[in-house]
Amino acid sequence: MSKVYTFSVKTPQTTAMIDITRQVQEALINSRVMNGICIVFIPHTTAAVTINENADPDVVRDFLMEINKVIPFSDGYQHMEGNSAAHIKSSLMGFSETIIIEDGRLLLGTWQGIYLTEYDGPRVRKVHVKILEG
């Protein structure tokens, strides 16, 4: 049997990377699944999810600096809401991540963390976590 766990994240600014590893691990603990798959899904079109280093905060700073250079906020976009850059960034990053569960743990690398990436904040975002036993 599987269940979807949902939690909210308040993002602090226009672009941000928020480490949600702890909340995903809590969902896994609550599921009591020892082996299987964990799917993290972001149900928004201007936010995404990624796995990246969570040891050095400069990685987050550098990531956000570069993605904002590659996809600038203003670039002659036609979308009426004015957040085309956010839609492009989130589509490129992706809306889901799949993580293996082994012996009741997320099989993340030593330096890896799971991040909600915000591109149109500040907002309150939902994160869905599906734990599949197997």
C-alpha cells in the first residue's frame, strides 16, 4: 500500500533553493517502508525540484546566480503575467525526482540534498511525496 504525503514550503524571495530533505525523510519514516521508491513531485509551473549538494551554501548561491544569467527575468517575453522566465526555469529543472529507498533510508549521496527551487516567489508551495514499497 502506498500513500501520498503533502507538506507546504514558504519561499522567501523571487528565486530560492530550499532544502526539503528533512521533510521528505519524515514522510519516509511515517510510511514505515524499508525498501522501494520515493517520488517527490512539485505541483506548480513556476517551481521545481532537484538534487544537489547541501554541504556548502555557495553551491545554492552559484546555482541561482547562473540560472538567472542563462534565463533572465526580462528578455522580451510575451506571457502576460510576466513570469515566463520562471516557467522556463522550472520546466528545465523538472517537477519530480525519484530516490531509491534501501533499509529505510533515502539512498542519497554523502553531499546530496533534495531542493525545492522557487522561480516566482515568494509563495507558499506544496510538495507531494509518494512512497512505493517494493
